[in-house]
Amino acid sequence: MDFILIADILLGLVILYLLFVEYFYTRKKFKCLRCGDCCRLIVKLNAEDEKRLKKNGYKNFKNKFGFLKRINGHCIFLGMKKGVAECEIEKIKPEICGHFPEKRGLFGKKRDRRCRSCWDNSLKIVKV
């Protein structure tokens, strides 16, 4: 009897979380902090991304496994100016970079928790 009650309470909490917290949280407007943390992620390039980079004159931008090269743990295209992260290929950056931190979730859009903007609202926001 006690187990069923506990299971019902846990199920109710999970449903509340999925329906309300995730639903309303992802509808908040995303504001990038320009911290560069996303540039630490490993990026798999698709064929279109490769073509676009080659067309714009970039060479030797991927490693032998097809991932975007990294230097000291960051993307090779990451630039820092006055402590603010800048993508050197902003207009032609890979598709996955352009959509980060949004991704598909169980109930629609979801935000990737690896992005500092998604979990720390106390930090100063840099306007883009």
C-alpha cells in the first residue's frame, strides 16, 4: 500500500515537471551569455557544413573522425575579444552550432543544460 502511494506521488511530480517546468522554461526567450562554453562541445560536421566551409576557403578544419578540430579543448573558430566569445565563422557556422542550445525533447523544444544561459540567470547577459 505504501509503495503504491509513493509511486503515485513520484509519477505526479514527474508529470508536473514535464508539463509545466520544461514547457514554460523552453518558451522563455534565450539570451546568449557569449561565454564560449558551447565551443567546448564536440561537433560532428555534416556534408552541407563541410561544403559550406570549403566553399568559403577554409581548409583542414576537421579531424580524421569528421569532427570539427579543437585547440586546447575549444573549437578552432572560437575567438575572444575583451572576454566575450566570438565565432569567427558566424554566418557559415555548422548547423548544430546555430541551433544550440535548443534541441528536440519529448514534448517539443528543449534546452540543453550544458549551456550556462539555461541554468544560471544571475550572470551578466551580453547583448548580441
